[in-house]
Amino acid sequence: MIQIARAEFNHGGTRQWAVEYLTDCDVVIFLTQDAILATVDSLSELVKCFEDPRVAVAYGRQLPHKWATPIEAHARIFNYGDESLKKDLAAVPRLGAKSFFCSNSFAAYRRSILMALGGFRRDLILGEDAEYAARAIKAGYVNVYCATASAYHSHHYTVGEVFWRYFDTGVFHARSPWMREAFGSYGDEGLRFVKAELRHLATHAPLQIPRALFHTLAKYVAYKLGRLERLLPNRLKAWLSMTPGYWRPRQH
């Protein structure tokens, strides 16, 4: 087992180091420590996607844990449907920013294509999976959502954790403007999520609607601040961020 100190962890850099270390692999699978495979054939189902030589990346379905809140359960339902999907350049006009959606909590990569396209970026605060998927699609490859490969993975974030997460997301988008230019705005998808969440909660857990609205407000404010991070001092950004170590001067 190889261990990496928490202070040295970097979403893209750590995974890229793993890819470079695993020289004898055709397909590299990432599974975070809090994701639990839902079926015995989840890994084989994910690897099957690479029978198509155009596939650069495939990610599996994420199911809410049994103890997930209605809010978190809806997030998984919204983002991970029961139908598989191949997302390439032809799908971009229809799917927009959803084309490059991907999650390294449970995803696999064709190592040869990953290395040929420069690997995961080491300078991103998060989103190394989506950023790479976007580059792969632009290069003519395919990003696959594999609904037959599943894992239990969900979070019960506090309002503060939601804020930190979406601040980092805003930073990621601010520092990767080419993705918005190539695939379109993220705003429509965010609005669609909020509407779907309110409908879901109205049916299944109406008492959770105030909490959901508070979370939505936190997401909106944090995201906008993240998009404006160039105007903020590093000390404040570290306080607003889920990954404060990213703002240490030695990393830039």
C-alpha cells in the first residue's frame, strides 16, 4: 500500500501520479474510500465499456446510501439515471455541459489515451475528472455513463460544507473558461436541478424544502464568490474552500 500525506494530496496530481505508476495497466479504475460497490460485477461492467476503442473514460452509477437524506438521495437520482449513455461531440448540442459530467468517485480510464492527452491537470482545485472528459470529447473520444456498474456513494453535507464545495466549484469554472466556451453555460443545468429537487421533496419529504432552499442559497453565493476568486486574497480563499491546502503558495 502506498500512502500520501493529506497535506500532499491534490485531486488531479495524486491521480496522475497513480496513472504514471501503473505502467502495466490498459484501464485504470478509481474508487474513493467512501464508495462501496453495489454488485459483484460492477467493475467488470465498467471495463466492458472499453470494448469500444473510441471510449476514453467511463463512470459508473452512484446510488445513495441507505442512510442518505432525501436531499442527497435526489442528487444521486438526478445525476445518475438508470440508462447508460455515450457522450461524444455529436451529443454536445443536446447535452451541453452534461456531456463532460464524470466522477472519479467511481470511474475508469483508458490509460493510453489519458497519457496521450496529457493526463489529469495538477493545477485544478477539483474537477480533474470532468476537465479531462471535456478534453477527451473535444479530441474525438467518448465519455460513457455506465448505468449497469454501480456503487453506493453519497454525502450528508452541512450548509458549511456545501458552501466550501461550491466555492471550489466556482474556482474550477473560473480557471477553466474554455469548457464553458466549448460546451455552453452551466446555469441551465443548475436551474433544472433546483426545480427537480423541489418537485422530489414536495412528494417525498416536504419538511426538507426549507433546508434545500438554504442549501441552494449557500451554493449560489459560494459559487459566485468562487467565480470571482481572482479578486480575493489567498488567506480568505483558504477559509472559504473545502481544500485550504490548495491555496498554499508552494503549490503555485
